[in-house]
Amino acid sequence: MANATTNISIRMDADLKAQADALFAELGMNLSTAFNIFVRQSLREGRIPFEIALNQPNKETIAAMLEAERIAHDPSVKGYDDLDELFAELRS
């Protein structure tokens, strides 16, 4: 006996759906199949099967960005308008 199926309804931005349809078609499936794969993998792993994270820099990156900002605005730091000039000075 085949498993019973049910319909679900998902709201999605139309452009996002079109992009997903195109991607999954290239992979030989439709959105329904892709969603079923996602749900099955989630159940196998007992979690969402990929990392979900904010793209926030860590403390080290924030410190480096602040240092770069400070250096960029420090009038005592020599700047270069030409890469050749920079490399010539690095070689000396």
C-alpha cells in the first residue's frame, strides 16, 4: 500500500520561487521534490540540515575593521595613489 500524501501551501516571493524552480529543474526535480528532500534530511539529522547564521563579523574581524578605519583617517599614515609606488617602497 502506498503512503498517503497531503498538500501543503507555502507563501514565497514570486521571484524567489522562479529562481528555485529554475535551479531545481536543472537538478532534475521540481520544488515539491526539493522540499521533500529537505524535510527527509531534516528528519534524518534531527535538525535543519545546514547552518543558519547571521552574517555578523566576529570580534577579531570587527577589531580589524576598526583599525583599518583608524588608519584610513590618520593623516600621519602615508597613502599611495599608485601601486607601483607602493611596491617600490615595499622593496626598499
